[in-house]
Amino acid sequence: NVCFFRFSVHNLCFSIFQLKQDSVVEEISAGRGVINFKVNRKFLAQKLLEPFGKGEDDKFGLNSELFLSLKRGTTLVEYSSPNIAKKFHAGHLRSTVIGNFIANLKQSLGNNVIRMNYLGDWGMQFGLLGAGFGQFGCLEKLKQNPLQHLFEVSFHVVSVLQVYVQVNKEAEHSEDIKQAAREFFRQLEQHESQAVSLWKQFREITVREYQRVYQRLGIHFDVYSGESFHQDQAQEVLQQLQSRGLLKTSEKGTGVVDLSLDGDMSNVCTVLRSDGTTLYITRSVPVGMKSTTDKSQENHFSQLFQILLSMGHSWAQRCRHVSFGLVQGMKTRTGEVVFLEDVLDEARARMLHNMSQSSTTKTMDNPEDTAEKVGISALIIQDFRGPLQSDYKFDWDQMLQAQGDTGVFLQYTHARLCSLIKRNEGVEAATFDPSLLHEQTSVSILQHLLRYDEVLYQSAQDLQPKHLINFLLKLCHLIASAHRELPVKGSPQDVAQARLRLFSGARSVLANGMRILGIAPVAKM
């Protein structure tokens, strides 16, 4: 009962003489450029599958010595961050699911994680909306369909601006609207009651609507913060910059910080408009974080971290911006996607159709709920398959395939394992004979499960979900082979017990990995 491992000599930091035979390593030999050693299969199966008989399924792989080198503590993860008074744009999906993965991963590895949604709830664009609502808004429509009405108001204002700019070279009317927007934002910054009251209505409405969408995605936040929370601190930041001699005045009258190495103003960051109002980056300085945004924001975060360091905040060295590429060709049947809910509705509808056409679909209490969860799984897996910084082409058909490397395949494999275990309830025992898991199919699954801690460690190092995705997809393929080659029904009881322990362990690891990715397993144990 042995399994074989082979390593290149060039990758080893020890000689063959340092390897000794024991209860784990049974035999050692050297070949041309490689070292071979044999591991006791019985020992491997026993130690690997023991936790699943003790109710320690959730802890599997997490007590590895690999994680001793990782620093644990409190981690603030800021993600999603849509702009208030707008419907949830599909472009925010990547930040939302990537940030959720990072928060789940950090938490699973023993960190105290604070999940923050840093809303875009301040700034000149909000002045534009406030001014526009005064001209085009309707309180009754705001109550009936709040975000849709605000979207219409925003669209109307932008359209008016665009038309006037194009048609009227003097841009008299558009300048009026722009001036009204600047005035509304000035009123906000001065805390004038009427402007603040309207802003509060917009913000409360938006957060309620966003929470409904997040609930569909299975995502929650500990804190709903935003630029508005740090407007007073932004003034403190400006004072600190001033006192340290870091705040300069440009030729245009704006407040800037010189980030150039030679102090020649060749690389400056604007932190204050000429009219004295603050910018997004000024209101971002008080928040240190691990943030997820698309790669177009890389320069913003680079400047932000440089400013923090120049202010003497050494903790800025631990801040990290996780950037990602863009999604190309995201469309529904009705055309180009604008809102995230359109994507979720389309995923559910397409999955529901696929389920109705499949001969293997079983009768279920709530097919729409199942279709929604499986559809969201498919969205997440397609998003996570490659390096985060890469752009990718959105493909409905490929994403929803049941037999490909998709979220559908993960959910199907997990559901099939749950069904197998339930059908054989009473067969699995607290103890099992590991020597009965001697087939190569069993050993392949055991060897793969052995890599789980390594995969989590690698994911923690670069915060890329692709390592865990690839691990889980390969596990699903191995499980598919095991279903064919390791039958439980009709096998002697001791063999059935050993195989059920193997399937049970594989199911637990699959479910744990899915949850870290932000995918809720549809089938329940």
C-alpha cells in the first residue's frame, strides 16, 4: 500500500541521506535527476480523513504549519463602493465579488475582518444630481420607484448638458446647470439644512435598494461608510498637509501635493479645488484599507498611499490595492447591460430554462431560487477563472454549461455528493478502515485534498481566486471519476464505509472552498 511522489533534485534543499524511512515514508530511491519516495497509503488516508469523523469539517487544512508565517489581526476590506442615487451598475459586480472573496479568505484564515462599503456619496457629481432634482425631480415618483427616478433625473441632466454643449457654442444654459451643481455641493459642504436633508433621503433610499441586491448575491457588509463620513476629517488632512509643508498652490489656484522624487512638481496630486471644496482623494486619506477597484484606479491608490506615507502614517505600507480588468460584451437578450439586477435576472432565467430542458433535473420546491443561486455561482466562476488584472469576454453559453469548468459543475458535483451521502445514511461509521482505499482513484483524491492548505496559502499571498477555483474544479473531475469507479451501493459494508468517508471529506472541502469564493452550496446536508 504505497503511493509515489517524484521531485526534481534541483528543487530540493536536502540530500537523499537526510530522508529517512518511517511510518510515513516507506521507501526512498534516487534516479537520474530525481528522488523517488513512497508514502504509506493507509497512513495518508487515515490522517487526512480523520477530521471528517470528528465534526471538524470546517477546520480541514486551516491548522497547517504553512499559515504560521502569515500575520493575523484586523483586516479592513473595502469593496463594491457604488455611487449613491444610482441603480447598481453591472460594472460594480467585479469589485463586489472579488472583495467578498478576499474578506472570506482572510476570515477563514483567522483574521478579524471588517467588510466596508465605501459609498460614493459626496462630490461634485452629487451637486449635479441635487441641482437637477430641483428642476426635473418629483417627490411622488421618488417614493414610488426611487432609484429609477433618480437615474432618469441624472440622465435628463446629463442629456441637457450634452445637447446644449453641442448645439449652443456659448453653452449658456449648461453653464447655468453647472453653476447650480457647484452651488448645491457648496451648500452640502457648508451643512446647509435643505441640501443635507435631500442628500440624506437619496442616501437612505440607495442603501436600502443596494442591500436588497447584496442579499441576492449572498453578500453583507459590517459598515456602510462613504466620502461624506470623512468630510470633517478631510479638513484635518488638509491642515496636516499644510503644517508639514506638503500642501502647495498650483498656478490654477488648486491645492496640490508634490509627489515627485526631485520636488520639481512633475508629479502632483490635486487635493483641493480652487473654490476650496475637497476631492475624492482628499476624503479617502482618512481610510486605510485593502481595496478592490478596476485597474484604471491604480494611479489614484498609488498617490493615496504615497500621501499617507509622506504624512508619517507607516501603516500605509500595509495598505493594498487589488486591481482587476474589465468585462467585455456583457449583454442581456434585450441589449447592452446597464444594471446589475438585469444580469442576475438574466442568469436566473437562462438557468431556469436549462434546468427545464435537462433530463437529470429533479423536482424541487423552489426552482427559481435554485436557478438564481446556480446562476450566480456561474457568474462568479466565470469572473474568477483567470488572473484578476486580465480583461475577459463575457459568454452566457459557456458560463452556464453543466459539463464544463463552470459554477454549474461545482453545484452539480456538490449536490450529487449530498444525495449519495443521504441515500446511504446509517452506513457511514465513526471509524473506517483506511487500508480499503487502495485504488488509484481514491489515492488521487487523497493526494489532491492534501494540497488544500497549499492552495489557500497561495491565494492569501497574491489574493487571486484562480488557485482555489482550479483546485475545486479538478476535485470535481476526480469525484466524477470516483462515482464511476468506487460504487458504494452493493459494496461490502466496510468498503462502503471507507468510500463514504472519502466522499464525505471531498464534499466538505468542496463546500468550504465554495463558501470562501462567495458561492452558497444549493444542496444542504
